[in-house]
Amino acid sequence: MNTWIRYADLEWRHPVSGRTPLMQAAAAGDAKAAEVLCKCGASVTAVDANGATALALAVTADSAPVV
């Protein structure tokens, strides 16, 4: 695993959308990034400004590999 992830703020939120890095990875269909973020402890229950979780964003984006 990359050592940079130790210094990343896994719960940082976009100031407008309220999305975390995991939510953005899920919405973009980036399964590898989502996996790494989950393994490093990113919250899977956090909700964005619209009340969506990372799972909901992955489903909406039709990102089966993330789901």
C-alpha cells in the first residue's frame, strides 16, 4: 500500500457537494481507489449534501465493480 495514504484525510469533504474521497471514487467507478480507501478506514456510512452514501453514488453511476 502506498505510504501517502497514511497522511491523507479520509474524511475530507468537498465544500459544496459534501463528498468524501470514497464517495468521489465510488461515483467515478474507481474500484481500486474505493478498495484502498475502505481498507484504510474511510467511512462507508458518511452521507453527502444530498444524503447519499458512497454505495448509493456507485449504484447511481452504474459502477458495478465498486458495489
